[in-house]
Amino acid sequence: MRTTTDIIIPILNEEDTLETNVGIIVEFIEKKLSDKYHCRVVLADNGSTDNTPEIAKRLVGQYAGTVLYQRVSRRGVGLALKTSWQLSDAQLVGYMDLDMATDLRHLPEAFDALVNKGADIVYGSRLHKKSTVIGRTLKREITSRVFNYIVKMYLRTHFSDGMCGFKFLKKEYVTSIMQSGAESDGWFFCTEILVVAEWMGLSLYELPVDWTDDPNSKVKIGVLAREYLSAMRLLKSKRVS
């Protein structure tokens, strides 16, 4: 019996690349994963105002049973992921970025770690010595390393890279992770799930990845920094209490 897996892709105003990139992802799934896994690609729309919803709904019809579309009422990557994960009936859930910054070949590696290697949650790491990072600016490299260091020191964690947009976990732990403190609606949720999972004593699996920077990334470092620092203080207060 194939393992059921929901791959959540948060989307926001992606009309230029949505159709092409989803086609590439679905083709990879059919060629490389369909023998062992029943995969669904869930397009989690958190507030698109362009033609993204119309394109996404067309893709649902084109790839019936493989592509799903869900929309949340307001912006927030964390909100989109929490909503999609809670609605999922799959055995494994996770997320990746639409731009495929993390090479798709790591999908079967992540699933295998969860099914066969005792992992409860798998996270892609760009900071492992075996990882390959292409096209990243010095500013983004330094920012990433600084924030990962702050997370380690401030929240007393050991994982290497909390910000990489490539994480998968066993669905059975979603509710307990959220109830134990992972509840940010923003980008910090992607790091928060690792923090809380580690605090809970779950088995984290570091996966070195080949990662290519997206020069058109919508992430604004200043806004992200303020969000992260505020969310870290809140999360630590829950741990203390």
C-alpha cells in the first residue's frame, strides 16, 4: 500500500509561474514517486489578488486527484500551512516552495527518512557540509546564518537550518506540535515547528539539500527580521510558562 502524502505549496500572487512550475512538480511526482507514494500537491493560497486563484482552479481540473486548491482568508504562510495540514488526511505532510529552490530529487529522500529511518520530522538544510547553495547573495547568506544562530542560542535548539523552505513530518504530530506552541501565522511558523518538535523530543532528521536562490523572492529581510524576533520572544515565553 502506498503512503499518502500531501505536499503543501504556499502561494501568493503567482500567476506568472504557477502553471509551469506545478506542471514540473506533478511530472516529477508521477515519474519518481508514484510507485511508493500517493502524493497530492495542495496549493495553499494566502491572499492572492491576481489571477492565481483562477489558474490554480484550472490546474485542479487538469490534474484531478493530484492537485488541490485551498484558500485562507488572509495573508500568512504559517496560517496557510496550519490550515492545510489540519485538513489533511494524509500520513505525511509538509511543504516546499513553488520556485523549487530545493531540488525536487530530495522529495523521495525526505519521505524515505520518515517511513524507513525513524524520523518524525525532516528539514532541508543549506548549512550542512554536503549541501550545495547556488546564486545566493552574501547579504542573504549572512542573514540566514545570523538568524539560525540566534534561534539556537535564544531557544536552546540544535537543528542547523530552520529557515529552509523544505520540511515534512508525520501527520500524527501536527496537532500536538501546534498545541505545544507552534502557532505563528507568519513565516516564523516554518522554524517554530522545528523548535517545538525538538522540545517535544521528536526525532529530527537533517537533510542536506541542493538549493538555488530565487532572485525574485518576495521575502523582505527587514520585515522578516522583525517578525522573527517578536515571534521568538513569544515562543520562549510559552516554554518558560
